[in-house]
Amino acid sequence: MSGIQIVGIMLVRNEDVFIERAIRNIVDFCDRIIIADHQSTDRTFEICRRLSDEFPKIDLRRIQHLAESSQAIALYYGTNTWIVAVDGDEIFDLIGLREMRTRLLKGEFSQDWNIFANTLNCIRLDLRAKKAWGYLAPPSRAGARLFNFSIIEDWPGATGERLHGEGIVFKNGYHAGLRHYLHQELDWEHSYFRYVHASFLPRSSLHKANLFKTRLNPDELSRISNETNPIRKLAAMFKVRFDQLMRRDWKNQKYRRGPLVEKDVSAFFPDADL
């Protein structure tokens, strides 16, 4: 199958610890990379701008509203495009992505809506030793990282963060249940579509050591900041932080399942200084 393109979409905010490695690992995999920076105050935008100068395929933009990240990929509805979602704390296997790109361009997954990747939700990382400790998916939650836009016509419910929302309009014969759980077919060592998720590590140089080992995602931050009643806003923030402290927040509940494992991550971090 010819004419397939792979477009990366990154929604980032204060990610300057891992952002360069995350971008460099997907540069060869993607034909184009859209980076939507949502009001970063650390060095994230500066790093992305330097990389966009180095790689013309990077389309860097500042956004004020999360919906702009959805609008950035709306032009690909119904086109022969795979959209890959990458966060600033997601480091993909460089070698594995070469095989995944070959398989995608051959049309191997053309009947699937999305593809779930093997994931290591990391709680500790030693770049010198190229070792990471964390929780694997499965049994932890895996992320749907690839989306087949060739089988959809519209996504009117995508009015917030990119690749979120209801009401997808599929072409005849296709539906949202066409999910490919690749992480259930391949174990971590043999997967060609896998990433290290630094979900429990500081992602920004502005991060201060505290009791909270996870941070709020853009949607959570937006919901709290948009609350106009100061009492309700304070209550919402208190609840979220209390759940984090007690490890009852959704990230701890979904990303810490199964045994704690140690894995070699040299395929993800070829340069220890990035």
C-alpha cells in the first residue's frame, strides 16, 4: 500500500527533562511532527524551537487552548494518514519504530482504528547504567498511540485535548471497536512498538521535590483553572492532591499494576546526555 504518511502530534507543557529525547526518537518514524506547546514556562519551547530548526518536518506552535491540538490534526480526517500520539515523557524504542514504520507503510494494520503499545511506566531511571524500573503494560494501562485516520470521516466531539472526545464518524464498515492490542500479543522484549513512560519522574526543571509523585495532565489542569468559584476550585485542587498523596489518583491506580520490574533501556536512550 502506497501513499501512507505518519504524522506525530505532541501536546506538551513544561517537559524540558525528556522532551528532546522524545522528539529525536520519533523523527525518522514520522513524516511530519506537530508540536503544540500549551503555555510552557520552562525550557520546553526553547528546546522544541531548536529542534524545529534542525528538522524542517517539525511544525511548532504555541497554543492557548487544548482544542487547538485537536484542530491541528483535523485536516487529516479521511486521508491516508496514521497519527501517532506522543507525550513529552514518552520515549520510544528507536529500532522498534523502524520495523513499525515498515509494517504501517505496507498496510499491515489498515483495518485497525488504533494500536496499543507495550509500555513501561517508570518510577526510576539510571541513564548511565541504561536501566529503568517500573510497571509493565500489561497488566498496567497501555496507551493507544497510533490512530488510523484513513477510516474516519469526521470527529465533531474532538473539542478538547487531541485524540480525545466522542462522536467519531467512521466510514462504512469501520467502528471504534477495531482496536489492536499489540501489547497483549508481544512481550516487552520482543515488541517493536514500545515506549518508556516517565509517568512518575520529574518532567520539568521547574519541578520541586514534594510528596506528589505524579502531576496533573492538561485536561485536569484546564478543568481546575476554568472553575470560576474560588471555593470549588480550592476543593477540586485539594481532592486531586489528596488522592495523589494517598495514591488513589487515576495514574497511580492504572500505572502501578503488577510487579515492579527492572529493564534495560539502552534502545530508548542511545545518548545518556539527552
